Amino acid sequence: MTDAVARLAVEQRGPQTVLRFAGRLDAEGAGLVWRPTLRAARGASGLTFDLGGVVHCDMAGAALLAAAEAVQGGTATLDSPPAQLESLLDRARAASRQVPHAAPPPAAAPLARLRGALGVVSDGIAFLGELAFAWVRLPVRRKMLRPADLLRYADQAGVRALPLVLLLGYLMGLILAFQSAIPMRRFGADLFVANLVAISLLRELGPLLSAVILAGRTGSAFAAEIGTMKVNEEIDALTTMGLDPVTMLVLPRLIAAMLVMPALALALDLAGLLGMATVMNAFGFPLVTIAHQVQSAATASDLFGGLFKGLCFGAAVAAIGCRAGLSTGVGPRAVGLSATAAVVGGIVSTILLDGLFALMFYRLGL
């Protein structure tokens, strides 16, 4: 056998268990005798390392000796150790004695979540303050708000979303009319399906579904665009040049979303009424009768109330998308996480605002 092969012999000298090593205690040699060493050290009342036959020992060998001491539960006696082995063994002992970080107590988890939620709320309030300050300073910084950007964002949020809005509105009106006509026909009230669908679309579904489309298409796009600029340090460059990122990046997107959302909601309403008319006409009702039912059921307050909701929904979706982009972190997943946060936040805020408007309209008798 050559010196390159590690060897282990176990002897018993009274209460002491002697582990006699020979050869090279490097990564390869320590791996060969690792299990026999730990098996011999386990349960020993005393431990001695006879290292007279060791020709080389590195940190792997020192880790083996430290592991044997940890299994035995004490400190071994070194017999004829090679040069520098004691310093390596001290380092291995110190590493093995390091206590892992204890998990936080169960009571700390809710507090950490509460602090995180408060941090999110405070960041949102700070962003609203910056947005309000940018609106106030807009007459002074009007050159930072470029009309070309405003038109481009309006085209991205409104014109390009129009086919999807029309398709969704038509299918929604079709489904609502068909599903409502079947149970209402039992009572001879299938004519009033037109009233039901018209009020549902104008007051609730039109602005709500348009806001969901805006959050999925445009809110995520706003977050991804601004987030990419944040990762590439372009926003820091704007700040260094004395330009306000909120005025240049957030306000054009916010204004564009607020302008196009009432138009999208109106387009979805009209497409939904057309889908409802298709079903009602197939059931034998003439278009004149359907139009008369819609006019008698829906009022101007229903229409303008829904358009006002769409305006507020568009502002919420655009603001949340831009805020998610500005708060983008670092790393390859940061932009994707910002886009996801923009979509989820936009949809949740839209639903919360819709519930608030429903309560407010009920109190006002609208």
C-alpha cells in the first residue's frame, strides 16, 4: 500500500480509544476512513489520535478529526501530530461549534407581516404625495410632459385594447342574456332580460371588465417599462439631470389611462348590448322592442355613473402599475415581480373601488 492511501487502526488502551491514522488525510483519504472513524469514536469514554504515520493532512483531515470529537462528545488527545495540524484542527472545531441561526419565534412572524404591510402602506402614501406634488408643479414643469408620449400611451392603452374589449363585451352580453332568459322564461319575464343586462353592463360590468383588461394589458406594461428603466439605472440618470421621473414617466401614463377608460367602458357597454340583442332577437323579440326596454330601464345616471367609475378605475390601475415599476428591485426576477404586482394590485383596487362606489351610490340614491 502506498502513502497516498489513508489507513485507520483502532486500539483500546484502558479507557482510552486510540485511533491510529496513517497515509494522507486529504479529501480523498478522509473520505475513505470517515465512516469507520465515526463508528469507532461513537460511545468511546476517551479518545486519542495517533498521527505519527500521517504524511499529509489538510482541512479535510482536520474536519474528520473534529467530527470524531463531536461524535464522542469531548476533546481528543493528539499523539505525534504533523506540523500545522493543531491550527487546522482548532479552525475545524470552531466551525463545528458555530450555532445555526435560530428560527424566529412564532410570535415574531405576525409582527414581521404587520411591519411589511405598514411599509407597503407608507410607500403607497408617499407615492401619492409625490404624484400630488407633480400635479401641482405641472404648470412649471409642463415641458417634461411631452404630448407625443401621451398620445403613444393612449394608443397603447385604448386603441390597441379596443378589439379585445369589443369581443369580451359582445360575449359577456351574449352569455348574460342567454343565462338569464332561461330561468326568467318560467315566469314569462324573458322580455325583461334586456332591462337586466342593460343595467348590469352600464352600472357595473362595463367599467369593471374594462378595468380588468386595462390592468392585464396596460398596467403590467407600465410596470415592466418603468421597472426595466429602474434596473438599467435610467431613472437615476433622469434624477441626476434634474428631471422629475414622476412628471415624465407617471403623469403621461396616468392621464392616458384616465382618458381612454371611459371610452373603453362605453365600447364594452355597446358591444354587450349588441350581444344581448342577438340572443333576444333569436328568441323572437324584435329589435324595436329590445331598444324600448333598454331605454325604459337604463337612465343617463347609470351611463355617466359607469363612465365616472371607469375614469377612477383607470387612474387607480395606471398609478398602481407605475408605482410597481418605480419600486422594482434588483435581479433577473425583479421586472416580472413588478408586472405581477401591478396586475394583482390593479384588479384588487378596482374591485375595492367598485364596492365603495356601490355603497356611495346607494347612499346617494343614484
